[in-house]
Amino acid sequence: MESRDYLFKVLVIGNGHVGKTSMVNRYVNEKFNKNYKSTVGVDFALKVLAWSDTETIRLQLWDIAGQERFASMTRIYYKEASGCIIMFDVTDSSSFRSVSNWKEDLDSKIKLAGGGPLPCILLANKCDLSPWDVPLSTIEQFSKASGFIGWMETSVKDNKNINESIKFLVERMMEVSQQGESWPEMDGGRIQLGSPSREPSERSCC
């Protein structure tokens, strides 16, 4: 059977200090270090996935700086992307309020070949900390209204839902690659990992 290789460029965006660099390092290198310097411009990382017996996926993760002074460069960074992760800190409401700006900027600068929006997942990071500054119900409503394929609580420190959330995004990118614009539209709600549906108001880390 013929083997196939896929290359997906994934943008990792959001305000500074929400955990983007830590998340990429956790996913790619399976390591966590709480002391990271702010990303300047963009950093790159590569993860190779044996998706099936005949399919290999190479993920290029582009860790985009969250500082405003780099905002004018995003069009260059976004070029040829296949998917996107937007992250915020659940203990910092200002980072959540900025998500709409990041998503609008993304949608205005890059689209799929057929004109549709880039598959984008919303990660509510640092769910191991308390108190939360953003209610789950608010995240749920915002994600559905803003064109995300879904959202998930994550903790880079505790390695909660990092692999699972990126796998969900990869599945959507594979559907786009194989089916084009006929891929099923997501409702943008909280991503359930094979568990019974739960109310958005329930506080849970995973």
C-alpha cells in the first residue's frame, strides 16, 4: 500500500505569558520548564507523527510572539498555514479578551483554498490554577460564536489535554486535506474526549 506524507504548518498564537512556548516544548520534547523567555518574533518546532501504517504527518509548530510590536508581521508568519491554536490564561481575563483580536486578525489574513476559515482550536490554559478569571460558560459561548472548531481546558504544567487537543486539530486538518471544503463544520463547543456530555458550567481540568 502506498505511503503518504503530510506537512501541516500550525500557528500557535495568543498574548505573551499564556504558555505558548511551554506548550510547544511539552508537546514536542515532552518537557516542562516554568522559566521561559518571551518569544521574539517566531520560534519553530517540528513533530513527526506516525498517523497510521501508511500515513506520516509532519507538524511545523510556529510559536508566534504575543507582543504588540510584532503584530504587523503576522501576515508573513501566517502564510501557508494549515491550522491554528489560540491560547489564553484562565487566570488572566485580559488574555481572554485579546483572543477575539487574534482570531479576527487570523481570519482577515489567511483562508483555506476554498475561501473558508482556517481550522482553529481555542485552548484555555493553566486550568490547574485558581481562581479562574473566566467562567466556563463564557468560554463556551465565545468559542461557538467566534468560529473555532472547539475549545479545551489545558494545563501545560500537568500535561493535561495537550496531546488530545492537538490530535483533535490534526484530525480536522486531515479532513481538509483529504476532502477540501466538504469537511464537516464544528459547532465550536467544548471538546469531549469520548466522555458523556457535560454542562459548560462544570469546572473541570480535563
